Amino acid sequence: MAGGAAPRGAELLAFARFRDSSPQPLAYGYGTRSLRDMREREFGRLAGTVYLDHAGATLFPQSQLTSFTNDLMENVYGNPHSQNISSKLTHDTVEHVRYRILEHFHTSTEDYSVIFTAGSTAALKLVAEAFPWVSPGPESNGSRFCYLTDSHTSVVGMRKVTTAMNVTSIPVRPEDVCVVETRGTAASDPDCQLPHLFCYPAQSNFSGTRYPLSWIGEVKAGRMCPVSVPGKWFVLLDAASYVSTSPLDLSVHQADFVPLSFYKIFGFPTGLGALLVNNRVAPLLRKTYFGGGTAAAYLAGEDFYIPRQSVAERFEDGTISFLDVIALKHGFDALERLTGMENIKQHTFTLAQYTYTALCALRYPNGAPVVRIYSDSEFSSPEVQGPVINFNVLDHSGNIIGYSQVDKMASLYNIHVRTGCFCNTGACQRHLGISDEMVRKHLEAGHVCGDNVDLIDGHPTGSVRISFGYMSTLEDAQAFLRFIIAMQLHQCDGQPLPQTTPGEVGAPSESEAQDAVPATVDRCSSSPREDAPTDSGVSNDLSTIVAAVGLRPPLPMATRTQQTPSEKAAGVLDGGLGPHVITNLYLYPIKSCAAFEVTKWPIGSQGLLYDRSWMVVNHNGVCLSQKQEPRLCLIQPFIDLQQKIMVIKAKGMEPIAVPLEENGERTQICQSKVCADRVNTYNCGEKISSWLSRFFGHPCQLLKQSSNFQRSAKKRVKDQSAGSTATLSLVNEAQYLLINRPSVLEFQQQLNASDENGKEELFPMKELISRFRANIITSGTSPFEEETWDEISVGSLRFQVLGPCHRCQMICINQQTGQRNQNVFQKLSESRARKVNFGVYLMHTSLDFSSPAFLSVGSQVLPVLKENTEHHELPASTKHQDVIS
């Protein structure tokens, strides 16, 4: 993946040298079973992909799904609450799976019961609601709920239930947990049975730290007290992360409650978990609500209810997800057929230890480390560390590079990692040095869990996590390490990042490449009045617009004039209209597809008329972008306002026409989602769906936003009347995106200067502009001056500048070929102080619908500076989402 010789300190640690230097034997693979054969046979879909988020969700083997599907096709499984033959089969199979689960954890129905839940979170909620808490009263101080601060959000969330019962919740830091002799009131009152609950994870989902399973017995025996209070301690072991790659012996470590999520172990099914309950504790659990299947008898007319005898029947309200439970059988079969948990434990730890050692060895030429790893162990053994590595990447000065940038760069290599705080704020605060006050300030600044705000005032809000699964290979680990070397050390040494080759990660071959053809829209003389944007409803009568702007259908290639819109604009610039002039106008009728270049175009209420009004979706109705399907840029739409059609072209395909507006009588409206917003759309028909499906090689559909649907912008525009909001098409953030030529020129010079072969015009200006997919291109006086603007005027049209556009990895895609060049994103990140901002978002203000309005190439742009014109880089945030369309 990384080409060329590595600089000093960037050599990839040889696995043989690592293994030979290990003080203990290391296990890689599964003995006589070939890991490579198993990977090709069971996980062929991983070809070309480096999946390193097994702590988030591991992957299912093909044989598991095949076996499960065959089972469903060959058998009839009915509702287990019925008494017929098919229902009896379901009941017996489910009970068999319960036995398999307990057997997997080295216990039996004599000691534990299995309660199926929707996942480990639902299991934790069940414990919080059913535990026999005692509220404070005259005779006691009440129960205590203690939890390790290095716990998943779902564990910490239990305190909301206990708080409602006036039960005290006490967070305990890992460093404060110690084994002590029983003392104080606990020793003086050994018969006190006041129930307390201590929760801790067997493995931290943040860092992979494995906490001692011996704590279970120590706490239950009273030899280790999380808090010195009289009473009886029960232990909940959060095993969701741990059991994905390690065996758990409940015959030795007899926790009272063990929540699980099965997709962490098998990859499938998702949405199914269990709570393993120690049978000695089960009679203490209390239940209020009762659902179908849990009652032995009850009366509808009075408060009479008798629960079923078994703990599983009492707590499994309603019909369980019995087909998913049956799928577990095939999961266990596949796991036993492929390997065993002890082998998985050793194999995954070897990969993690090797990767950890290699990362620690990486150094910049000045000796500074390339990464900062967050761990409580030194990866000395699988008893103290799981196959998880949590880290942040540093630059040569020791400054942290935001996790969002690392994630975007990794995706260019098709490396799948996890970023953020991983639903573990306690561990995140502890390892990253984030105080409680900082968390509150970050929230006030707009940062919430799961967003892309990775740095605030230079301090990280999260980190990067990689994790290995039983099908992970040495090649996966080394591909990741080469990526880190390529991203940081090669660039630091002056070498460019390795390029994506044709055919890699969906990139088309050279033979598939196609030049973008500019639109042939005749430009009229500049209108003295460029306001009153056209409402979407006006487009039903396009003749007024066609006549006003002098538009005509695209000309055949043979009759096209050789002068492009930008060349026409160059002639206008000689007229001396001022330093800021529109040089190019682009709209993108289909989200993420090729640009349609014009010299004059009508404005609608949502921006340029028909800009991003359509989108391509997959078979699940999910909107596609170039990040998943780079070949979208090879789809070229042309708008013909006279004939009220959009003509779509692509190399090797016959052109196809789509109406600009829906037929209201026959159109069926469906709901879709764009950037977390619900939008009403309609399907453009089977013909265009078949056309797109043939081009991409998989089922696709073309959807258009309904003309009578108003998608409101999240940010309020200045001078907007009370109660009204600006509306958006299928764009990500704002109605318009503007970039400035001096900014592109400066970036072009930086890119071309980094070319090791000294080629001239490695990135031609027009090709580079196309990567940023802007609507308005302006000439200007200095690079990035647009970020100091508060608003702009074009004629009598006014536009508010919302802020900078924070870029994603799509700028690495050549919009004429669909090929990637990772160096583009990396160089932009370096040149923009790691913020990766380029261009500004615009929204129009002071709308007037009295007459059509247009934007034209050659029009003068009059900027209004912000009150404080000092340049400030804004942090990445969800307020300015990545441009992916």
C-alpha cells in the first residue's frame, strides 16, 4: 500500500523479528486450519477491505448465514407460545440454544438462567429495574449502586433508575479499586443483608484493558468493598466486549448478572442479547410490568396476577425474537467448526501486541512519537489486555491530529476504524485528560457525542480505536501500519502518499474514464435586476424562464463552439467590473453526480434551479455518494428547460431522459433521509432505475425531491421574517457553495510542488476546481479571503455567508475519471492547519418573488467583511457537514 522507501524511523516491524524477540510463545492462526483459506472461503466480501472495528461489531462467516438460511427454508417455525407442531419445534430449539449458551460459558441450568433481551443494553436496564433496591429509611441508609468509571454508557445510565428510587450511585475509578480487609460497620454487622450492586466491565470497550475476574469473588465475599458500607454486595459483570474474543468460565467466576450482545461474538444476528442470571439471585428480582407469555394466570377485571415459575418466562415479555435465537445455534456451530475461543484469544492478542509494538516504534526524524496510545497495560498478556488499541495520531511537534481527519484518510485506503469516545465518557476523560468542566464547555460549543468535532482549542474530544476479530490477519495489521507510515512519515519525509490504482476500492479503469462536457447555455446580456428567486412551483411554467434567459437545448458536440463558459468569463473580466467576479457557475442536478456548467441560470427558492434535486439510492433506499460509489461522477446530467427534461449520459450507455417535474396524478410519494433530515421524494421510474443498475452493476433507483415538500434549513438566515425558514434541496448544508480562484491557485501550487517527479500541471486548475464541487466560482484578490466575508451581493441579490465548508475525502476523487489521489486531502489538511476547510456556504436573503432572477458568469460580487476580519479557523462540527454530493 505504501510505496517507496520508508524514512528513518518508519520501517515496518517485521513480524518474524517481533515473534523471535517475544519472551513468551505467540500463537498466530489456528494450527492446521489455514487462516488464509478460512478468510477466502468465509469472508470473501472482505477482499480489498481492512476491517478493524470488531469491538463495534464483528463479522459473520458465510457458512453461518448459509446454514441458517437452509434451516429456515427446510423447517416451519411457529410462535413458541402456541401448542402446534411447528410451535413445539420452535420451543424445543430455543431451549436447546439456551443450553448451548450456558455450555459456551462453562455452566449449566443448575447455576444460571438465560433471559433473552434486545441486547446488552436491554439486559442492563432489566437489572436496574428488577434489582431489589432498598431506599433510605429510619433503619438503614439504603442500597448503593457502584460502577467503574471505565464503563459503557449503558451501565452508567442505570443510575437514572436508581436515582428515581432515591438510591445513591457512586462512581469508582479503576485506580481507587483495591482489595481491603472487611472493616467498620460491615465487620460489626455480618448478618446485614442490605443489597448493593457493583458493576464493572470484564474488558474496557475504550482501551481493551481487562479487569480482574477475581474481583467477582472478592467483592461477593466481602474481602473487597467498592464502598465501605454494611450489607451484601452483588456483582454485575459487563461481558459484552470481553466475550467477543475470549472464553468466560462462569463455573469459576460466578457473577450474579452477565449481560451479553450476541453480534459481538457472531456478527449475526444483531438486536439480540441475553442476561445470564445466577439462580441464587433470581428469586430476589422484582418485576412490575407483565407481558404476553409471562403470566401463569391473571384477571382483567381486578389486580390479580401470578407469574410463571422460571425466571426466563417471567422476564421475557411477549414473543421473543425466536428466529434470531435459532440463528445463534448456527453461530455456535460455525464458531466451533472454524476454531475455539481460547485459540481466538491467543490469535487476536498476538495481532494486537504486534501492532502495539510496531506503533510504539514509529518515530519522526526528530525522534518524536507518531502516535499516543491510551492503555493501562503494556500489552504484556491477554489476561490484562484485549485485542483493542486506542490512540491518537501526532504530528512531528507532538500536536494531536483530529480523529475525524484520521478516519477520513483511513477510508481512502478502505480501512475501517472507529473514532470518538466509544460510549465510554469516563475512560475518555481519564485517558485524554478531559475535565468535567471541559465536557460542559464542549457541549455549550455545540459538541455532542458521535459528531465530528475532534479538536477544541487544540485539545482532543476523542480518539481512534482499532480492534481485531478471529478472522483478522497479519496482512490487516500491516496494511494499517503502512497507512500510518504513509499518512505521517512519508509525508514528513517529503514523499507523496501512495496513489490508488485503477480497480482498487471501486476506482474505474482508464478505459472507463470520461471527460466532463460543459453545458451549452447561451449567455445573455447581464440583467440589471438579479433578484426575486424563482419558487419551485414556478418551474411548472418554464417558458417564462427560458425566454428570459435565452436558454436552448444542449448542442450536438459537432456544433459546439470552442469557447467554454470560463473563457467567456475571462472576456468579461477584461471589462474591469472589479476584483471579485463570478467566473464559473455549476449545478449538480443529481446529488454526487457530474457537474452541469452554465453561464446564466435561474434561482429557485432552494438555490440554483434543480441543483441537487435528484439522488441515486441503493436497493435499501439509502442515498449513495462518491465515498461509496466513485463512479457517480461519471454520470453526466444535462438540463433542458425548453423541453422540461433532464438528459443523463454516461460512457457506454445510451442517453436517457427524465422529466423535470413529477406527474402529480400518478406520483407515489415516499420518505427518504438526507443528512439526518426526512425528505419527501418520488421514484423517477423503472427505465432510469434499470439504466443506473446496468451502469453500476447493482440495483439502484433515481429519486427526486417532491416539489411541494419544504425541507427547512437548520440555521436561521439574517433578515428572515419571523416564523419563516430558508428551504433546502438535497444538499448537505446550505443552498450554495462558493470557492475563490486565488484559494484554489495557492492550493494548486502546494500540490504541484509536492510532486516528486517534478511534473508540471499535475493538477490543472479546472480539474482541481471540479473536485470541490462548488456552485459559484469567483475571482478575487487573495487566498481564503472569502472566509472573512459576512455576506455578498450580486446585483441586488444578497447572500449570507454561513461559514466554511469542512471537507471530506471526496476531494481526492478526480471528477473526470473517478480515480482517487489520497495526497489531495493530506495536503489540504497540512496547508489549512489540520482543519481541512475550503470554500464557504451561502444562503440567499431578502427574497422577492415578483419576477424571475438569475446568476450569471461575469457578474460582480461585492463582499461585506465580518466585523472582526481577523482570520479564524473554526472547528469541524456537525454545523458544517462534509460535502459529499
